[in-house]
Amino acid sequence: MASTSAHRPHSSAAGRIATAVSTLSSDNQSLILDIRKALAMIKGIAVDLEKDQQSDKVKELEATVLELLEAYNDCTCFSDAIQSIRSLYQPSDQPTNFKKLLEDEVAKLKEASPLPPNNPLYRQFKEAIWNVHHAGQPMPGEEQEDIVMTSTQSNLLNITCPLTGKPVIELQSPVRCMDCKHIYEKDPIMHYIRLKKPHPQCPVAGCPKILLMERVVCDPLLSIEIEEMRSTENVTVQPTVVEDFTEVYDDE
């Protein structure tokens, strides 16, 4: 009984942390979602203004995009840091300084994040404007082969489900792993995780991440990013190697 009592406070603390993480993450994801929608709307307005030769107004919108991207980066780093706290937290008899833990994690993530001018979303904005009058031509300072790495680039890490082989834009219930960011069809990946327990490794070739059901979800940004991909012609992202898991289902 003593052992059970000793573990109960730690278990209770872990539960409260999980609840707090879920609440904070949900609130922050809503903000990220709103910023992403705003960026897409501004890009559309800027393209229309460029068509009307209103370059001054386009420049003003470009400055707004950079400001939003700075806020977007802050929010994504904060959201990722919150999620990391759950795995970083170690139960102890000593009080945990969660504020410092969170601040350190945010700082580390920001250091690894691109500055707004180097953000792929900013690059997509710039080329959308450029293509109004110069479609098919490289932007100033870029080589011809660099064209494919601009607005035609998707923000999604993989464009096909590694289990079904279906394009991401055709998935009925897409979900994404919060750890490796790979995307799958929901039912097949959940079946795969159950079948491969206790160590279900991500089925994308070369990915070492172990999948947890509770961390394979349809996050708020996924539907927006898939819709952006649908609306973009000639998507050119790095292809994902699709492995044959037919035998996995044959074993059922």
C-alpha cells in the first residue's frame, strides 16, 4: 500500500499536466489557425492588387505578412514547447519550475526556426505576387531550377499515405503524428499501431519515430494545409517512399 500511495501524487500531477497541456495547446492552435487563414486571405488580396498595378498597397500587405509570420512563429514555437513539456516532465519530490522549463524549450525552438523572411509561407507570398506578371520565370536572384521550391511547394511533409498509397488530398480522415509530422489515413494507421505494439515505428521509410495513438491526430492546421495543397497546381514536394503493407492486413 505504501508503494501505491507514493505513486499516486506523481500520477495525479502527470494527469493535471496532461490536462493543462491539452487546454493550452487547443487555445494556441486556434490562434495559429486564425493567423494561417489571415495569411491566405492577404495573399489573395495582394494578388488582386498586383493585377491592378497597385504595387504600393501590395508592399503594405507584404509588411503585414512579415508581422503575422513573426507572431505565427512565436505561436508555433510555444505550441510545440507546450507539447514537449509533457515528455520532458519527470516526477520528483522537488518542485518543478515549469516556467523555466517552458521558456527554455521555447528559446531552443525559436533558435532553430527560420526568421520571417526565410519562412516558406513568405516565399509563397512573394512568388504568388511575382507570378501575376512573370509566371514561369525565376524571381530575381534565383536560378531556374529553384522555381519548384516556391509557391508550388506544399507545407506537408509527405504527399501520400505510407500505408494506403493514396494522395494526402484524397484521404477521407487524414491524421498527423505530432512527433514526426507524417500524415496518414486514420483507420489504417490506428490498425497499424495496434498491430505493431509495443513499438509501432512510423511506416514512412527511414523515419525512426515510435507512434502513440494519442499523438496521431487531426490537428487544426492539417485541414487548411491539405486544402492549400488541393488549390495549388503542379505540387512538387519531396516524394515519400511508400512501403507495401498489404501483408499487414492479410494477417487479420
